[in-house]
Amino acid sequence: MEPELHPDLKPLEFLLGEWEGAGVGGYPTIDSFRFGQEISFTHIGKPYLIYSSRTWLLDEEGGLAGPLAVETGYWRPRPDHEVEVTLAHPTGIVEIYVGNVAFSRVELRTDVVARTTSAKEVTGGHRLYGLIGEDLGWAYDMAAVGQPLQSHLSAQLKRVK
Ligand code: HEM
């Protein structure tokens, strides 16, 4: 049975569905790369979105060249267009973001980045998600391994469901 959308999810409704596309990544300490990505936003009738992302390295011809990062979490709309997001990574990192949503655009900044002892030193993040026409665009800046906040990833995805 298709659950009814919780009214609090209205401002985030544009994210719902499955998205596929490609992006570019880099950082001062690594070689730049291209990646493919699948993002899924679902709901169960409660006031949060269930989020997951998978990525793959793309080779020169745009073929899949092996798995890269995965991440999963929950997007929690709050009053006054605020949004809280929890994200867990298999790299020993957990991020808590806070931000806001307006006009099909979500801007998030890390409130907390927690790391296991073996995780890389990630200290902050900034994410933008928004519709570009009918596509979903997103960009991620991070402060990590002694470098100030700057771009790590950006991608553009098409809705496939
Ligand atoms: C979601 C898609 C992501 C993709 C496709 C991606 C891809 C990559 C790749 C290919 C590298 C270089 C090779 C390596 O060290 O594994 C890298 C490095 C790195 N990424 Fe990501 N990444 C993603 C998300 C993240 C996130 C969310 C964080 C932080 C929470 C992050 C933090 C880092 C760090 C700290 C490095 C190492 C930098 C260094 O050691 O110099 N990445 N990433």
C-alpha cells in the first residue's frame, strides 16, 4: 500500500523518487575523477525521508569501473523550512547536517561530524541539493585532511522513478 505523504514532507516532496546520473570529484590531495550515482528518497508516511546513495567510478569512456562511496540517512523537515539530516558512511564517519529548504533547493551545513579512530580526518561539510529544470543537482564541499572547506563532489541526476 502506498503510504500517504506526511504533510510536513511537502517542502521536500520534490526529492522523492529514484535518481541516476553522473558527477565529478576532486580535492587538493587526490586526483580528480568522474563518478556515476544512484540516489533514492522514499518515505513511509512518517515525517522524514529515507535517503541512500551509491556511486561508481567512471572510466574515460563513461563505463563503470568499480564501486566508490555509499551513504545512507534520514532527512527530517522541521518548522520554518528548517531541515535536519543524519548521514552514516561506511568510512567510519557520521554527519549531522542542519539547514533549510526553499523553492526546491536545500542548503545544509554540518552541525557535527563524528569519526571512529580509523576514519579520515573530516571536520565539516556543506551540501546543496536543488532542481535544475527537472534534474536533481547536488554539490558537496568538505573540510578534511587539514584542508579548508572546498569542493569534493558535484553531480547532476535524472529522475528514473
Ligand atoms: C558520495 C560520493 C563520494 C564519492 C564518489 C567519493 C569519492 C572519493 C574518491 C574517488 C576519493 C579518492 C580515493 C580515495 O581516497 O578513496 C575520495 C577521497 C576522500 N573522500 Fe570522498 N567521495 C564521496 C563522498 C565523501 C564524503 C561524504 C566524505 C566525507 C564525509 C568524503 C571524504 C573523503 C576524504 C577525507 C578523502 C581522502 C582525501 C585524502 O586522503 O587526501 N568523501 N573520495
